[in-house]
Amino acid sequence: MGIVRDAVRNLILESAMGRLEFFMHPGMRNMWGGPFNGQRFRQRIFFDILHCLTISAIVETGTFRGETTALFAATSLPVYTVEINPRYFSYTKMRFLLNRKNVCLYHGDSCTFLRKLCEDGSVPKENVFFYLDAHWGETLPLREELEIIFSRWKKPVVMIDDFKVAGSGYGFDDYGPDKTLDLDYIDPVVSAFNLSIFFPAVAPSEETGEKRGCVVLCRECSAIRLFMKMNTLIRYEPHGLSLQDDEKECIEKRLTG
């Protein structure tokens, strides 16, 4: 009983601290320099995806204090976001209490959250943009998140934050053996669902903010449209595979305007 009592007391305290920080320290909401870690090119990638594909909703794991969530909400699309930390959840709940009616904020772990969305008939199940940023500490739910998304949603597009962009100076998360956010870690899911992979089309020197890496994953039907219309992403070709004829034709069209 003592353990349960202490856990409840800690939850109440952390929630109260989050509300207090919202009112006393408004600058905390922008501590990473703005949405997507203050990375303006990353923001361009996001808006290019919205322009190229008919996105029906946005799902975010790892709300933190809601800075990127606010950008998502500004699109007027329905936004579903989850935060496991009670302090950050309480802070963000206050932030969106009155002025963002299209934001549905959840408290809990990301995989349970995604399963609940799967069962919710009001949540779109096709052409949904997912932003995965719930990775920190000893628990790394990323592979399970991806398995849920690509098995339950039709034509999802997934962006993963803090991901290793091979051969670049972008920052990424490394939590030890088999817990580095890189292509090896997600390979079982990529292979199982035959996913296409895209990386940012600029080097970190041309990016702003925290210069964290990211990767975009999608099925081939979405990948073709992204490849044809976007110049902010580069398609990753594993093992030196050559471009298909239709992709070569797309490149020629883009180069000639």
C-alpha cells in the first residue's frame, strides 16, 4: 500500500508542477527553439508531405510541452498526441485547454495509446501522418509503434525524430546495444512491411535548431508520390540498388521542370 500511496502522491505532485510551470515559466514551451526542435527544413518536409498527400489526421507520440503539437494543430487537422510524463502532460493540457479544439491529448505509454486509436472508430485509418518522438530512457517502444501503425493503418506516413542519418552529422539517440535509432534497429519492420525510406535532402549545416536527424517511412504507393513531388527528401536505396525506370523518369522530369 505504501508503494501505491507514494506513486499516487508523486503523480499528483508532478501534475501540479506541470500546471505551475505553465503559468510561471511560459518560455519552457519553446525550449528547443520551436517545432521540430527548431529545425526549419524539417518543417518544410512536413508541409511538403501535407501538400503531396491527402493527410486525414496527425498522430504524435511524445508530446513533451506541445510545441510541435501546436504546429500540427495549426493545420486544422485532427491531432492525437500522447505523453507518458505526468508533468509534461499536465503542462500541455493547460496549453491546449481552451484554444485548440482539434487536439486530443492522452496520458500514457505510446503503444497502448496507438492500440486505443486502432479501436476508436472516429479516428481515421487511412492517410495518417505519424510523428514518433516517445523514445527516451530504458524503454524504447519504436519498433512496436511501427508494427502497430503499419499493420493497422492504410497508407500511413511516419516521421521518426532523433534518427541516425548515415554519413551525416545529424544528432541521433543511442541507448545502448540494440537501442540505437538507426536503420538496423527498424530493419525487421521495414523488411516485414516492405517499406520505403527517405532522409532529409540537406546536410546539418543547412539546417537550423538542434540539427537532429529524422527518417520518413511509408509504403510504396505513397513513396512514389513523395518521390515525384518532393525535393526536401531523398529516397534511401539500400545495398546500392539502382533506381527503377519510372524513378529515373521522375528525376528527369524534375530536373527539366
